[in-house]
Amino acid sequence: MPVERTCQYCGITFYVKPYLVELGKGNYCNWECFQKSGVCHRGGKDHWNYGGNMTKATKQKISNSLKGENHPGYGKHLSRETREKLSKANTGRTGPLNGRWKGGITYEKDQIRTTWKYRQWKKRVLERDDGECVKCGDPSNLVHHILPFTDYPDEIFADDNGITVCFPCHMDLHGWNQRSLVLESGA
């Protein structure tokens, strides 16, 4: 049987379940009145830790206190039964069944760049060019497709379709360098 209460902030009459009254709750008609009442200090200058930035020494102490044997999970292992339950619960949670699924919005080029075959192609090109930009000789781990793989899908993994370039040279290759754009415009 609902219990009649009066909101301590706005004075409106409302009803709550009896167990809430027993717990000392049910004093406000809604969350907004609870916040406006001043009882709830959820942020800003009223927050208990407002402006309480930790020193580097304090951060280091906290970090050290949670390392090795002091860590709460140190020496604790999940039982085989628990691991099997977790494995079974997560099996098949790919695509739309995964909680982080966003409707298949990953671009094809991003899917290609995460494949093992692409990583092997990149590794071969970097090794061939000794990890140095072919334009200026600076060290780099960026690989550029000579023929864009959106236009030439058959040439994506061809070793002769890739060169190692540094970031500035890669910008120049695509015409994205602001300095080169200014020079081309004649300004």
C-alpha cells in the first residue's frame, strides 16, 4: 500500500512504497527536487574533492601501493569452471550480437588495414626500404600505396605498389602540406 508523502523541496504530495520510507528515502518527488534541495552535492565547488589535485608524490605512492603483491588481484586466478562460463557467455558475441556494435559502420579500408595480410605487406615494404623514407631518407614506419587501393583493389598487397615515406613526405604526396598548397596558389 503506497504511503503519502510531501516533497521537502516543492511541497507537492506524492506516493512512495513503504520500504523507501523505512530506509529514510522518499522525501522528494523527483530527482530534480532532490538536487535543488542542496542535499545532493554531485559536483562543482560543493564536491568533496573540488580542487584537490594530487601531487606527483601522492600519485606515485598510490601507484606503488597497488603493484605486485599489494595489488588486490595478485595471486588470484579464475577457476577453470569460471573461465569456461565466461567463454561460453561471450561465444558468438560478434557483429550485431556484440554490445558495442554500431551497425557495421567500419569502412572497408579500415577493415583491410587490420588484417594479418596487410600487416605482412607493410612489414615486407618496410624491410625492403630499410625503414627509411624513399624521398628524404628519414626513418619512418609509414607505408604509402602508389596506386590507391580504392581504385586498384587487386594491387593492395603487391610489394611493388608500396613505398616507405615519412609523415611530411606523405603529406606532400597527397598534396595535403599547407606550405605546398600556399606555394601552388601563388600566395
